[in-house]
Amino acid sequence: MFSPEGQKKAEHILSRYPIKMNALLPILHLAQRENKGYLTPEWLEHVAEVCEVPATHVEGVATFYTMFKFRPLGKYHLQICTNIACGLCGGEKILEHVEQRLDLHAGHTREDGQFSIEEVECLGACGYGPVMIVNEEYHERLTVEATDKIIDELEKNTKELPEKILPLDRPLTA
């Protein structure tokens, strides 16, 4: 199922792991990138074959981590933290405002494919809350006004955002 380029990347990843099962996370990331940002049952099965593990194991791992998605996301994927630190600083208020502004509930993608919203437990920036990630770009110490400016820029499509691709085809340690 991998494209020719994806297959080369998969082979490179696998070459670094004596036990193929240990390459599961980077191979899942690669599969997600190959499938435009989300995993399907067919991709999970393919990853199981590549990593020589049961499909149920792949599904268990993929569903455990929030970075793996199982539906198409919007061009702009907004992840808003409502955990305790961000929540105390207004994270829930930011989430509610974004939902109302975009007429979209968390966990959904707008019909035009431009926006998706996800409520998340922690984005690892507790001292800078409330926090929102747009694709892979962090926005910290948000206010309703600052959030509106971000959304205004996204709606005008004037702000260039990085692709939702993580460079996991290189070693994770030095």
C-alpha cells in the first residue's frame, strides 16, 4: 500500500530495528502520512503485515495514542487543551468560543474540509495556558481576541502553516 517513496522510507525505518515490531510507531506515522493524515482499517492491516505483528496489536497501539487519527481532519486542525492548567486559565472558554465561531463541535470536521476541532487533555505547555495547536503550530496564552485573530488569518488563508508531517523517518536518538 505504500507509495514507492513510502516503501523506501519504510524499508529504511525497518533497517534500524532488529525486531520489526519495534518499528511500529514510526511505521504507523508513515502510514498516516501516506494516507493524508489518518489511518483506515486497511492501513492498520498493512502495518501489521509490515511489522509482523497481529492486526489487533496494531489497532491497540494506534488507538492508545492520540496522535493517530481515524478520520480525515480539516485543512486546519485545531487542538485545544482543557486539562487542569489550561482549564484554570480559560481553556474551556476558548474551546466553547472556537466551537461557536466555527459552528462546529469538538471531534468533528467542517463539511467544507477547512476546519476540525479536537479537545485534548494536555499539550505539554502547562505554564503557557490556555494553549491551542493549529496543525503543528503552538499558540500559547490565548485570549478570545487572540484566538479570533488566528482564526481570521486561517479563514483568509494568508497564514502559511507547516504540513502535518512529523520527521519520524530518522533516528529518534542521536
